[in-house]
Amino acid sequence: DSRITTRLHEVLSDVLVAPLDNLLTLLNQSLCIGPLRMVPDALRQPNPYPEQKDWFSGAAAWDVVSSLSRQHKAPALLAEINQWMGHFGLGYSLRAKSVLSKVV
């Protein structure tokens, strides 16, 4: 019967394709961080729009941290970063630093 065949295709599609769609969504939201981390030099200009490929080398992490001073949500993001760093138990945290210069 064509109705049974159509319904069977729908059920099999839901059972097989839906979990794969969910997995694809999770993979698209994840970040791949490579084993070798980039350490920026003093001349590096941060990218205001880091891309997925920048996370592998760690460049995007430096871009996000350097943009904290220009964001209104910086305290919340800084607290979230420090919370994640706290899970490793290394005793490190990030703090905002303001540089004020006095013109004489």
C-alpha cells in the first residue's frame, strides 16, 4: 500500500535523519581548538570578526579577549571566561586593566 510505504519513509526519516541533524547542529556550534597555541607578538592587530578557522590556532581567543574593552557586555564575558578557567584549578584569571595617561 502506498500510504503505508509513505508513512514508513516518514518514520524512518525521523528516526535516522533527525539525530544526524541534531549532531550536525552540535558540531556547527562547537569550536575545534588545536594542540599548538599561537602567542601574539606586540604588533599583532586583533581581528574584530574572528572566524571558525581562527579558533584552531587560538588566534580567535586573543581576538575575543582583546575586544573585551570595547564591549558593553565585557564584565559578563570576563566572568564567564574566568569561570571556565577556574575549572582547571590553575589559579589563573583574567582581569580588566585600564591605562590612564597623564599629559604634562
